[in-house]
Amino acid sequence: MRLLIEKYSQHVYHVAYSVLRNDQDAQDAAQEAFIQMVKSLPDYRSEGFKTWLTRIAFHKAIDAKRKLGRRSAEDMGGEEKIINMPGREEDVLARLVREERQEKLRERINQLPAQHRDIITAYYLSEKNYEQIARDAQVAVKTVESRLYRARQWIRNHWKEDEWREK
């Protein structure tokens, strides 16, 4: 357990801090996240540990933010209404998950053979269409289509499905 906490403590803290914007509150939320992680380990379904832990940390940070908001409303006499803006927090989690997936994908793409890496990068990461890729590579559009097809086939044959499909 200690190794997991050491490995992910900075990440969990950063997730909590991105929501709370206060060092002590983020540390408290991170600690709560690790307590929840230990309690929830029996339910873990092997679907990306860091992403799973990020969700726990994110939700603990939101809980802490709500508690802090209720406390400050009580301090002000309870007359002010607290506006709950889950969209911003949800955006933070979505961004973190997306960035983590993109980083994993970039790492995997960098391991592809050069001819496949170039076409996959151009099409999926640079979001170029067939014509743009053909113009840049000075080849026919049909050549781009066949190279992309071969690259996809290579990925299907060499990567486990859970390594390249979004969950």
C-alpha cells in the first residue's frame, strides 16, 4: 500500500489542488482519497489504476469543496446561496483523463514502426485529411489510404485491444 501511495501522492495532490486551489485543503482531500482507495480496492476492476485513483481524488476534492462552501455560508449567516458549478470540476476531471489517455497513446505510437507512426500521427494526432497527408508526403491519396489501412492492421495485430480502445 505504501508503494502505491508514494507513487501516486503527487498526482493525487495535483488533482485535489486543481479543484480546491488551497494547499492544506488539497492535502486533506488527497489523504481522504487514499483512505477511499484502500476501502475500494476490493471493487477495483483493472481498468486503468491511475484513472480510477484520479476519479476518487477528484470526487474527494469536490466533496471537500462543498463542505468548505457550506462552512463559509454558515459563517456568513447562511443567507448566501452557494452556487454549485459542477461543470467546471467535471471539466477538470475530463481534461485529466483525456490528457492521460493522450499521453499513453503518444507513448504507444512512438513504439510503432516508422512508416506506421508517421501516417497514424498525421491522421489522428495532427488531424490531417487524406489529401493533406498525400500532399505533404508527395504521394497519391490511394497510397495514404493503403498506408493507413496497413498501420491500423499492424496495431490490431500487435496491441492488445484494451491498449488502444477507449474505455
